Amino acid sequence: MLTQPRTTTQRLHLGEGFISGYTSIFLALLAVGAVCCFRFPEYLTTPEFREVYSGELMKTLLLGGIVASFFFATVSFMLSQRKRLALLGIGLSLAAVAVGGLQVRARAVAPTTWHLGLDWLVIDLLLMSVIFVPIEMLFPKRLRQSRFHEEWRTDLVYFAVSHLFVQFFGVITQAPARLLFGGLGLAPLQHWVHGLPLVAALPLALFLTDLFQYATHRLFHAHVYLWRFHSVHHSTQAMDWLAGSRTHFVDVFATRAISFIPLYICGFSGLAFNSYILFVSIHAVLIHANTRLNFGFLKYVFVTPQYHHWHHGDDPAHYGINFAIHFPLIDKVFGTYYLPGHEWPAATGVHEAAYPKGYLPQLVYPFTKSPFDHDLHLEEQSSR
């Protein structure tokens, strides 16, 4: 009996060969990217990130990825009546081998004036998908939401751009703090903070940056001109682990630049700073994920998916809530806290007709929108 063609809005189920087929393709593409990093490390890898991993570790992961891609392609071929995904996975795996995936070698890397963060993209995409795809499959909040919903490609483009251009975003977001606070003579404070143990330094870094980010976040919601840029982040109607990446570059610049100020002023150690980056990278993905996990009493201490999904709710009655990114206490203090028991918002998105779809239209949209077109979101907030 022939099966009906699967659409991209249907949820995937075990035993059909689709999950294994997509997994094979995904791993093979990451393997091709990893091979490129080994062949052109000067231009495709991040100097700061190279200090975190070793070439041998990455070589082991690459070989494992190629083998796993072949394995999942074989499983897909056996389970699915439609062999297209399996054959594509095998073809991409062979391509990874053909470009040198089995003979890569780590080598010394000469400094360059510019680079793309392809290594950061490959490793973070692998890590986040390994963590959050199973969580969303086993504990989904919205049961009918497909892994490949209408706009997943748009969110993936945002994810890729933010990682590939990590050098650019790093330079422009650190520049304001260096310019404004570089000559204040803060050595005693920085020496004290630098010496704090990680168990004290990390929560302090998270709290200070959250205070600054709260103010910036709330301003982006309250000002009609700034909301044009931030509305891109709120435009997603399918919250999942990729949704948090959908952020306009103007929003990214302003929010990160201001959030970076306390980190620069206080002089946190390299270990504390890197731990902060790791925590924020995982936590930002978690709070947008399509998962019903509520984390028990911890949801009153840290921002959780339920808490942040209310911030993304499309009901105007709930606009202007939950601006904190890490600690709900900040919203409590400033009167913007909202967490109604075990309830979740019925839907997410923005009330704006014909909101553009796709990365490039959304990139241009805030610059072309009429300054007199006050979004319903902002009108509601101004009346609060």
C-alpha cells in the first residue's frame, strides 16, 4: 500500500525512516563543514574558540559524524518506502569523504585579519540539536507543531549568520564598552571580581547583564522605532529551539553592546566569561524551545520556556510582561512579572498584517516601515 507524500507541517514519528534520513543529511552537512574548517582554518575558524577544543577531538567527532551519517542513511533506506532522504544522506556522506574527511590533520594556524566562525556554527548546531531535538520530540508543548514548520529555514539562516559573523558581532558589541569605560581606572574593582570563584562570579555576571538587558529589552518594546527591529524576533509563530536565533542585527548590536558593559567594567576572569557565554548560549535556546518541561520550583528562580513563551504571546492583554532573560526576580521588582500557574499562551507572534517571511525581507522591513504605522503591540503597551 502506497503512503501519502509527507508535508513539512506534519510531525515526524519513529519507525518511518524520516527521522533517520534527516539525521543522516544533517550530520553529513556538518561533516562537510568540518572538513572545510580543517582545510582552511585561518579563515573558517575562530581564534578564541580554537582555544576551547583540540584538533584531535574535532577529528574524532568528524569521523564519528561521517560513520553515523552512513548508519542513519542505511536505517532510513530500510524503513522508508521513499528512498530520497537515504540516498541524499549517502551522497553527502560520500562528499564529506571525497573532500578529505578521512585524512584531515590538525595544524598550526597563522593569524589573519578576518575569519568566519564556521567551526562555531558546526559545533554549536550539533550541540544544540543533540540536546534540544530529543527534548522537543519527547516532551513537546505544542503536539501538532512540526519540526519542519513553515519558517524553520528562516530561523536556520538567522542561526547561521549569527555564528558565521561572530567576529563582526563581537567587535561592534564590545566597542561601545571599551570606548566609554576604557579609561575609568577600574583596576581595583576588576582585580577583586577577577579573583572571585566561579560559583560566585557566574551568577553575578548573569544578574548584572540581565539588569542591563532588561532595560534594553523593555525599551525596544516601548519605542515605536525600536520595536520595528525587535518585532522580527517576536514574529515567529512556531516557538522552538531555533526561534531564539531570529533577531535583527540592529537588535543584536544594541542588546549585546549594552549587556556587555557590566562584564567589561567588572573585569570577570576568562573562565567566568566563557562559562557565561556557554550558559547563555544554552539557556537562550531552552527558553524558546517547544517543550512542556516546567522545572518545578526552579521556574521561580530562572526564566523557563513557560515564562518566556508568555513574553512571546500574541494576546495584546499580555503585552509588556516578562522582559528578564535569566531571573524573574527582576520582573518582580519592576512590576512586569506574569506566570499564571501551569497555563501557557494560546499562540505566539505579532498582530501585524502581512508580516514579511524570510531572512532578507525581514532584514529590510524595519527600514521601510512607515514611522506613523503604530503597531497594535505598541498601542496596547502605551495604554498600560
